[in-house]
Amino acid sequence: MEPDAVGLRCDLTSCHEIDFLPIKCHCNKVFCRYHISPDKHTCASLDGPPEGHTPFVKRQRCALGDCEKPSLESAISQEINVETKPTSSAACPKCLLSFCIDHRHPDLHSCTGLQQQESDEKKDAQDILTRHFSKPSSHTPVAVRRTIKPPTDPRKLAQIQKVTLMKMRHSATAGDPRDKSTTVPVNERLHIKARLEVTGMLVQERVLWFRKSLVTGRALDLISANLGVPSSYQTPLCLYIEKPVSNPSSCSPLQNDLLLSEQVEDTYTVMLSPLPHSRSN
């Protein structure tokens, strides 16, 4: 290989390319990175090393798939047998395999040792939780039984209602199937939570929106349909506003001849239940 301005030329006749980092083989010739392997340049060392020379040792490759880069183990190991299991500090401490500098970290070669360690750590954590928190409780925690009271501060209450309204606008569906969200402006909608409370029927809740120009009587029919009240149900129904009182039956039903928006505000919960005299019967 003849010296050039920068680097040296590969001694392989069919290549003869300039390599800036040429490598000298055991046969005392210099080759580029593509032909340094003895089987790439018909190396004389394949027939046996000259007398007094150290036998050629093929460097161990990275243990990751098709990666052709030499492993860190091969750079420091003195073992001739490349199949020997690496035991030096260059091997991965988790799976004990040897990788190149690009794949040496456990998270870069899907390390089985790391996965096993994470599985063991998860199991240990689960065992700790089971030992300390699996005992059945003899009473319901106070935090579960306690009813959350609305704040008395008007500013906090207004903020909570604002957030609640934003959530309801995202989840509400049109109470009247003829209305479309693309045709009714948001400022012309009334967003409520409708709840079915009829003896013998499953309690249901739905977040609905109606036009503010809708009459309460029509809203009653639409809410009944949305909550799945069968048309064969004969008991008269009415709408109530949910209020924190000890006796819900003392609440007055909404007037069917007035607009719903005149009796109900955004974020209110409206209950669909039988008329008071129907309950007594």
C-alpha cells in the first residue's frame, strides 16, 4: 500500500481505494475496513501463521442480530476462542452477552436480563402491596361515605360550574334527534344531566343539550325517550331539579308550559320521576 496525501490505499488489487484509517493484517499488508477480514483478501495467514508470529484471532462480533461491528469484549479479551462466554467488565451486566459500543446499554439490545429484573421488581412490589393492603376492611372508609359539599365561596363555585359546563359541552348529545350541533350555536343550547328515577326501572343518567327555546313539556317527552322509558308506561311523569334537601318529594315539578331554560340553568341535574300523586297511588 503506497502512501497518499491522506490515508493509504487498500492492498487488494480489485479495490485499491484510499482509506483514512487503514488496518494492518497479520500478513503484513494494509487493507480498508471492507477487506481487512482474512477471507476477503485471500490472506496468507489462513494457511497458518509464519513462524514466530501470533496466530490470527477473529474478533467477536456484536451479539445483536445482524450487527457486524466488533464487540467491546473482543477489544480487551485475550481469549482465542471467540465463542467463549464473555466474563469481563465489557459484557452486559444483565444478560452477560457482549455488544458493540452502540448497543452496549441494556435498553438498546432488548436485554433479557433487564426484562427479568423488571419482572422480579414488579413481583416484589406486588407482594409488598398484598401483604400490607390486602386485608379486608370491616368498615367503609369515611372518605367514601362522606358527601362532598359544594364550596360556599361564590368565586370557587363559579369556577367549578365553568369547568363542569366545559366538560358537559364535550360529552353532551342532542336531546332532540332533529337538532344538529353544526346548526345550533353553543350559546343557544342548554346543557343538563338527565336522570331516570322510576321504581322498577334501572337508574340511568345522560348528558343532553336542548335548544333554549324548547318548552318543558316537549323536553319531558324527549328526556323520557332518551332514558329509555317505554311508550307503554302509563304513570304520568314530570321533571324535577335535583336539590340537596332531606325530602326530595317536597320539590315542586317543573311547569310544562314554560320554557325549560326559564326554570333550569346549565349544568343542572334534572330528575325524571312520577308525579307526587302517582307515587302515593
